[in-house]
Amino acid sequence: MRTYEGEFTIDRPRETVWAFVTDPHKMGTCIPDLIELNVESENRFRTLVRVGVGPVRGKFDLTCELTVTEPGAAASLAIRGGGMGSGVDMKAEMSLSDVDGGTHMKWRCDAVVSGPIASLGGRLIDGEARKITEKVFTNLKNALNVLSKETRAAVAEKAASDEG
Amino acid sequence: MFPNAFKYEAPESVDEAIRLMTEYGYDGKVLAGGQSLLPMMKLRIAAPAVLIDINRIDDLKGWRRVDGKLRIGAMTRHSELEHATELFDSFPLLSRTARWIADPLIRNRGTIGGSLVHADPASDWGTAMIALRAEVEARGPHGNRLIPIDDFFVDTFATSLNEDELVVALHLPSPTGPAASRYMKLERKAGDFAIAGLAVHIALGSDGRVSDAGIGICACGPIPLRAARAEKALIGQPLTEETIANASRLVPEDAEPADDLRGSAAYKRDLLRVFAARALREIAEELHGKVGVQ
Amino acid sequence: MALPQTELRPMGKSILRKEDPRLIRGKGRYVDDIMLPNMLYLCILRSPYAHARIRRIDTSAAQAAPGVKLVMTGEDLAKMNLAWMPTLAGDQQMVLATGKVLFQYQEVAAVVAETRAQAEDAIQLIEVDYEPLPAVVDPFKALEPDAPILREDKEKKSNHIWHWEAGDREETEAIFRDAPVVVKQDVRFQRVHPSPLEPCGCVADYNSATGRLTFYVTSQAPHVHRTAIAMVTGFPEHQIHVISPDVGGGFGNKVPIYPGYVCAIVASMKLGVPVKWIETRTENIASTHFARDYHMTAEIAATEDGKMLALRVKTIADHGAFDATANPTKYPAGLFSIVTGSYDFKAAFVEVDGVHTNKPPGGVAYRCSFRVTEASYLIERVVDILARRLQMDPAELRLRNFIRKEQFPYRCPTGWVYDSGDYEKTLKLALERIGYDELRKEQAEKRARGEFMGIGISTFTEIVGAGPAHSFDILGIKMFDSAEIRVHPTGKVIARLGVRHQGQGHETTFAQIIAEELGLSADDVLIEEGDTDTAPYGLGTYGSRSTPTAGAAAALCGRRIREKARKIAAHLLEVGEDDVVWDGTSFSAKGLPGRSVTMKDVALAAYTNVPEGMEPGLEATYYYNPPNLTFPNGAYIAVVDIDKGTGAVKVRRFLAVDDCGNVINPMIVEGQVHGGLTEGFAIAFMQDIPYDADGNCLAPNWMDYLVPTSLDTPKWETDRTVTPSPHHPIGAKGVGESPNVGSPAAFVNAVVDALSPLGVEHIDMPIYPWKVWSILREHGIEE
Amino acid sequence: MKIRVKVNGTLYEADVEPRTLLAYFLREELKLTGTHIGCDTTSCGACTVLLDGKAVKSCTVLAVQADGCEVLTVEGLEKDGELHPLQSAFWEEHALHCGYCTPGMLMASYALLQDNPMPTEEEIREGLSGNVCRCTGYMNIVKAVQSAARKMAGETGKAMGEVATSGTAAD
């Protein structure tokens, strides 16, 4: 198992961030190199992603399941699946807290890569898994940053209606 | 073990190759020497839909001197550079590096351009090209451009080439004075990827001081790296026990090794220091007599 | 230079190998060279997970793929009661996984298609839904009470497999209580793999018209394979024809039955055409049986003046997911209790506990006789530690404690009876030949200059030639071996044996033994092995047992023929049987000079002119049940230099003095020693199969499982002493494995010796440069 | 794809899938099974053949890449029923046990002696470092190459190159 973690602060209220990360339609798009996103329920989505590190190219089919651990403050995302004869199991835990002028997000991801890729990539895989994981959260941060006020409102509304 | 089924194209000119690369885009993969790509395909961790085999393009083979530089065709095989006696004097690092690449059979097939484009962090050629301050000549649909080697490697297996650009040659500046080089590498067994490696190229001015210092670091980061601090410390200095020791201590500072089966990051850093000292000492000895080195 | 094969009395001579002419022409016939009409190819889908429940397998896309003829899963095999198969250790192993997978690269499904490429394509289309479970990688953690239970199929709800012990616990404890000096060391013998150059594979060819199954397999033990296949499949044994063609190296890897074999057989029976399965190198390392993986702790009790009194050993044996260790049935830890080695201990007590983990099954005897390498490495390592503690020269300590030659036959404290040896002579020869005293002087000078040079000694005793039928069996079949000799009318001979060589040169050495017994040249004798339809039953070639068992059978079978020949010779010479004298090449009549007949004359007479009432023909079969094992031994010395900058170790010299009793072909013996030393060197410095915490195999191919090349391999020096085995018909002992058994300790002892000024007592193998570097830097040593 | 390859002097025309590796083409199409396969990572050299005079690992070259080329395999070393000096030297020096690496070793040695007719022991070890042998420990292989080199130096008019280009039969 490999563990990666990080944190960042953005100038958006916690509710907005929470609504984003708990929306499969939004969170799904943060997965890097996404080919296909299939939202199966309000907390479950399937993605087909393009995995490409130089000549190593393939597609991974990943099922992602969101669990709320503490409403509005903490959630975890379990990602499971694989491709190219290999398996991927990740559990990303996210926690939000209010800070001056925005929200602080801490994330920690435990990743287990199995199969030929884990066996063959001894020299390379750690760096790559880290990069991909970090990209998820960079994408998340960027997406939150570019959210216009309108979009934020729409998200909040959608989240509200989903809850209803 | 068999690779996945793919479409095979074997262009006979660079233009045709680029046309095919443009046509197939992401699905296309250029096959140079194939000594890294084909094993990955056999293991099915690489599965390109189209292989564009550039082995039949004669324009990409061999080397010549152009405008005071050495231009090496991308499809020049490792073994050709290993045995290129006419280059031993002015570009000794070529042969000294080539003989460390994999094994003689792989060297008969693998190419310098293919190795660079593969952008393995343990690329021996990548390391040597950094020491030699090479430029990569790439051609795309809109013409040629020269990419300094420091801008060429972006990340593990990733270069700054566009999808439709083909590496056609390397350009190496000729040394300005008497030059000597060493390639140092520690392997777990003969032919293995490096635990750590170091390419050192030194040229001296007429005053016996270092006029050019190029130091490349192998397998100690996501890409081959440059020991810029050590290079800077050597320029303008004579090669003495003191300057050598000083520069050697600086080499690891530009490395970013990781802990793995080959050893800890600390170990790899120390290997770089040891290699730098050994290489510079040997170089000083070799150049002694050619110019007045203390 | 080797002699031509036409010499008479070829025993003990370096004649050229008879198998080579076809092999150097590229005309060997290995299993992958067998291409039969309508043959299909089988390929196996393997688990990416070390431990996971299989929720669902969808094979529909694979079934529809081009060229695919059959897709099989564990569920399919379960319907035929073939989802599991017995291992050599009496455990059960999954053929194709049902329920859950227990190691990464475990067999999950098989596809049969028209071409290899199509089969490989199709396995990628099989969808398996896994539910990953926590992997148990560390055998010590596997024994903890809250560890996940790996084997749900077993009654015993524990990862502990068995406990085994030898020796006298009380007596050993008593000696330890009062011992003036006790040394103790944890020693790990890492997981390695025989990894012969030719991977495993087979062609199953079921003929529905005749009901016969012809099974070509790269096998060290074709008869055992036939019996095992009959037992697994319920197929009548006489309808199974196993052919082991040229074998591209075995080293223990080709003793067991692997799931791929069962799948190929089932597929051929279902489809009625030949089915080939050839594994890849990755499959070979990551799924077929590993070797070693022992976590050992040894203690020696001794006196201050260096008399070793007692030995105590505790071991955890990591057996992986299935207990498939290839040991004689009564010995789950093999012959590990030979761990008292070459020394005369008063008492010893040895315990071993087998444990399941999420790793591939094993372990096989990799170029060694059942766990002897682990034992030999352990004792030779700990003896060195004792020497250091007592500030004695390691050669001196050994000489002081050797079993003396007059003590043979010697019963060791764990019960083995050593047949013969002269350990002192062998070590003294080695010390002299390598120039031990001068090397120690050189070392002292180097140490004074801050350089690190080491000298390592290993004086090992092997135990090979399993084995006496009273205590050695595999699946109940006694471990004898056999030879059948047919002398044709023109005096040419075909001999068949129950063993199967994989490079050891049986076609030459057994021809030499038989030619010697029959007074012929080796060229007159054709040796055939590996065909169960023609060869007499035998247990196969592993554990250095061929010469001790089949070699003995060949000699005694030859003598049986000679006895009949003597009767025919008497008839031809027209004298009484008692007046016939055999001089090694011909029979002559006592007291009648000039009257003699050769074996060729006798052979013709056997078919044309036998005495009245005698059954014609000249044939014999001999099943040899050895009265005891044989105990080859040797003294090895390694000299190493350490690069202070990189931690790299350079083996400057290595001398192997072996005593394998009488030698049949010195050229071949020397070649075997070179090869075994190279594998020992690889184990000491390169080879390991590490697993990460999730059970991923981190060295599943030859990029990371390191096999030495010509550039890495040191130059070997060899010599020999000869102490014949008193109970073997030709006094031979077997040699192929000694160098692999004896050398790892010499290498490690040398490195530790080099670093001993820093207080280093032990370094676990493989000694990678970074390990040495870490020790040097910890002590402030830098270049 | 249609290819034309001259193997051991005989010209073959065949239709191959682009993904067919040269080693499998030789073994399964041409039934030249002397070329062995020992690994999947270009590590072992059991499949070594000469491609246009250069020793390569034929498991890491596509058969389509050999189109228009000349290939020499172990089966092509013998000439008129006579063993090549390397083959006899391997026999005489006991340079093989199981024989699986032998064809690759012979081909790598052949290429080595072509470039360097009188190599030192170190040069031989370097030249064969792409070929793995699990049995012999290399000592006798090195000896055999030295012995063959001496024999070949002593033989006049029996140049190495002849074998590669002999034979003209078309298939």
C-alpha cells in the first residue's frame, strides 16, 4: 500500500466544496484522463480512464463509491477496478474545515496497485501513482476555483434537489 | 508471448513517417530499435494500435559534422556509437556510455533516438546527452526545431515532443579544448538499469582550467538530471583534489532519488558523490600532460 | 582434452558427452519444439491480487473471441472434480481458483485457441470481479491469532501447517544450560527460484480412438508425473504415456505437477486434439514452485577453547498458499536435520514450523537435496560467528570440531548415519591450494591500510541419494531407482533408466558405468530416459539422487548381465563357470592362456548359441533400493574485496574442493561444480523474490529476478579429494548440487570476514551493494 | 503481410501477422526450432540469431522487420555436414549441459568472433553478457570460444563469413 496526502485552501464556502465533492457528476470529472463517466447513483459512479505513461497505454475501468462519514465535513471515496490485467484499489479520505475566507481541505489516499503493473513498475510506479492521485485533487481544486458564482449556485440548488 | 495485434506501417522517408504520425495520432507509436517497446508490448502493458516502424528510413542513420557540431541520426544504433573509433577523441563519452547500455545484442538493435524518446529515468543516453549539452532535432508537419536536452525530458516516459513530431537527430557541440569523459554506473547485474549513474564531460581551456563541465545524473529522479551546481563550481577552476572534492559533494544536491529495491535515496546520492570524485580524478589524470593540470 | 568415447574401461575418464552433437546443432527436442497436427494452445489467466474473493467470472467475450475453442474456470473443473489437485506434500492445490485466490499470479481461468496469440488475446477478455482481502505476506504475522485465515478449505482454522522436530530436546537444553559460550543468530534464507532457462510446459495429446493420453512434459520425474496424473484425473495409468523430451534445465523446478498441465490434459480430452501449454518466464517465477524461504534461528553451545557441544535451531518455513514442498513424505522439512553439518556435536535439537502465506506454493529442492542448502548455510554461517566470538581462526575451529575420518560410519545427533568422509584432508588441501596463510597476511596488511578484504570458508556436508525405501517415499512410492539393460546380438546396448537428466550428462556417464561393467566402450551403449512406456519405473532426477540410485542400479544391472554372460562364456570357452575369469574387457579361461571371449562374442552367443536349458537373450532389469544416503562434502574458500565507495563486493578467487566419492567423468563433475557455484553465487549476491505488503511479487521476471551473466560470474577453481561411499556399488556419491549447497556460506562468510573489524557478525543474503554500503557508512567509513 | 527472408541461405516467402516475433516465425513457420525462447523481457539471449550479420535477440524483432534481410540461425552453422569450429569447441570443452542456451551462445559467439577474431577472456565475457546460461557457470563457454578462435585463426580459406551467405536454394 502506498499513502499519499495533501491539503489546500480555497476561497469558497465549505457548503460549496461539500456539494461538489459529494456530487458524482462533479467529482467524476476530476479523475484525470477521463474517457467516460457513468453516474449510477447519487454516491456511485463508474469511469473509464485512459492510463498513459509513455508507451504504457491502456484503459482502466474504475468504480467509485462515495461514503459520507461526517455530513458537511468528511467523506471518503473508494475507487476500485483495473485494467491491463492489473487491479487498483484506492481509498481517499477528505475532510473539510472552515478557515478564514474559505475552506481547507485535507486529503489522504491509500492506494493498492496489484498485478503486472505493480510487479513490473518497481522503478516507476510509486512516482506515477502519486502523480495521478495528486492530479485528482489538483483537478478538484482547479474546478472549484473556476466555478463561477452562478455555477456554484446551480450546484447548491442541484445538491438541494438531490437531497429532496 | 505475443504483442497485441496492431497495424504495421514501415515508412521509407521522414516525411512519410510524420504524415503517418499525424494521421494516427494517439493510436500510433513509433518503433525505433524496439528494445524497450517490444518487451512492454509482449507483456501487454503497452498496446499501440499502430506501429510506425522507422527502421527503413536511411536518412535517420549515421553521423556527420555540421557547423562545428556532430549530428547523430536518431536511428544510429548503440553499438555503432560504441565502436565509432573516429569519435573516440572528440566525443569519448559516446563510446564510454554506449558500452554500459544493456548488453551487446540489445546494443546492436537499440537506437540513440529511440532511447531518448522513451525517456526512461535510467536512460544512459539521456544522462550522457545532458553532460554533452546536446540538442534534439525534432521534425513535425511544420518543420524542424532544436530542443535543448534540458527542455526535452519532461517526466518519466514523457518528453516535450508533440504527438506528431519525430526525433531525427542529436546535435552535439564540439569540445572547445582538450576534453575527457567518464561514464560511471553501478548495476545489480550486468545489463541492468542503473542503481545510479553519472556522465561527466570536461573540457579544459589553454590555461588548464575547466572551460566546460557537463555532468548528467542517471536513475536518480523522474528524468535524467543535470548536476548544475557541480558544473558551475568547476567552471574556471583547475582540477585539484580540492575542486574535485567540492564538486563531488555538490553533485547529489541536484539529484532526486527515491528509495527502491536498488537502494535507498541516501545510498544513491552517495554513489553519485563517489562516482563524481572518481570520474573527475580519472579525467584530471588523463588530461594531465595534454595541458598543464596540477 | 576429453577422450574419445571408443575407449574401453571408460570409468573415471573425461569422455565427450554423447548428448552434445544434437544440442550444438540446434536439433535438441524440447517440449516447445513438439508441434503436432491440429495442435491448439492454452493460455492461463492469472490473479492480479494476492488474496481476493472471486465474486463472478464472465467468460462470454473470451468464448466469442477469434480462434477460441474452449474457456475453462475453476467452476468448470469442479464439475469434473478437478478443481483441486494433490501436491507432493499431501496438501491440495487449486488447479483453477474457485471461491478465492490465494496468491498473485494464481491460475484463475484457461483459454484454448488455435494460436498462442489468440489465446493470449482472449484471456484479456475474461472479466473477473474480485473482492480484495487483506494479504498475509509475513509468515510471523500469519501466525498471530488475529491473522486472516487463508485456507478456508482446511479443517484446521490456522495458517500454521505443521510442526516438525528432530534430535533430543532435553539433552540439548541441558548442555545449553551449562555451556560456557553460546552464540545465537537469526539467519534468513530468502525466497529464490530455480528458474531453469527452459520454462515449464507440456503438450497433452489425447487420442479418443485408442483411449491413450500421450503427455509430453518437461519433467525431471516422468514416472511420478504419470502416477500423479492417474491419481488426479482417475485416468488408467497404463493408458497414460508420459514423454519427457530434452529438458532445458530443471534444478527442482520440474518435479511438481502444475495447474497448467492439468488444464492442458482436460482440454485435450474435451477437444480431442493436442493442446500445448508453455509458460512464460513471468509465470515460471511468479507461480511455479519457489525454493528456500526459511527464517532460521541457530544457537551453538561451546567451550571457551572452541569445542562445539550442542546445536539448537528453530525455523519458520514460509510455504505460501499451498503446502507443495517437494520432500519425501515423512520429512516435511526435508533433510534439514542434517544441520549439524560436518561437526561432531554431542546433541542437537531442530524444530521447523510450516506456515501459509499469500504467496505461490513450494518449496522445491533448488539444486539441492531437500532443504540441505538451508541447513548447510545455517551451520556454516553460525560456526563462523562462533569463531569470531572465540577469536579463533575459522579454519582452526572447524578442524577442531570435524567428525574425524575414523568415526565413520558416524551417527549424528539427529539420527543420520554419515557413510564416509575425510573432512580434515579436504579442508587442508583447500587451505594449501588457496594459500590461506599468505591471504591472511595480505588481509592484515590491507586492514592496516583501511581496506576491506575477506576470506570465507565453508566446509559442508551434503546428504543425497534419497533414499532407503524404509523411510523415503513420495505419495507412498518408495524412493528406489531403476535400470534396464538390453544387450543386442552385435554387442550394442540400449539401457533405460527411471531417472531423467536435464543437463547432467546421463547419456554419457551411465553409458560409462554400463560400458565399464560390460567391458564395452561408452559408444556401444545408448542411454534412454524419460519415456514411461519404455523405461522402468523410477522416481526421477533431483536431490543429486541419479548417481547414488540409478547409477547404482545401472552398475548392478550390468553385473547381473555379466553373471549370465559368464555362464555363456563358460559354455563358449568350454570350461566350468568357476574357471572363467573376467578382466574388465573379456572372459578368459583360467590356466588356458589365449582362450578368451569378449562381451560381444557372448552377446551374439546369447541369441545364437546358449547352453542347453538356458533362456536366450541378454537383458536385465534392476531396481535399486539404497541401503543409506550418501554424504558428499567439500571445503570451499572465497576471497572477496569490498569497494568502499559503492559497497560492491568483488569475488577475487573461489576454490571448491569437493569430495563426491569415486568420479565417473571428471569433465562432467567439474562442469557441474562450475554451474552449482554460479547458482550459489547468484543466491548470495543477487537473487530474491520480494513481495510488497499487498502481496505483489516484485521480481517476477529476469529484469528483477537477477540471473548472473558471464560478466558477473567469478572464475572458479576446483579440486577434489576422493573418499568412496562404502555402500554404493561404484563408490560414487553425487555432486550436482554440492556447489550450490556449500557455496553461499563461503561467500557470506567472506563478506562478513571483510567487515568484521567493524564488529559485523552477520548480513542476510542477497548481499546487495547497498547493504554493505550502509554498514560502512554506519561506521563512518567513506571513500 | 508478405515477407521475403533468406534464412541460412534459403529464401523463404511467407505471409505473417505483423505481431509475429522473428523467433516464433523461425520456430513455428520454418520449423527451425534450434532458436529457443527463455524469457519475456529480452533478458536471456536464448533466441539470438544473426540479422544481416548482427547478433540480435529474435524475440525482440518483428518478423516483418526481417523482410528483405538475411538471417543465420544455429541450424546454418554446420557446413556440408561438418560442424563449425565453435560447435566442435563447445562439445570438446564441455560448454553445455542442458543445451537450451547453446544455440544463442553459439550465435553470439559467432558474431563476437566475426568482429574480434582473437578476443581476450574479458572481451568474451563482455561479448556474451546478453546470453544467460543457468547450467555451466560460463567457464567452459569462455574456454570454448577461445579454443574456436585459435582453431579458426589456424584454418586458412575457411573464413567465417562463408557460412552466412552460402546456399542459394529458393523456396
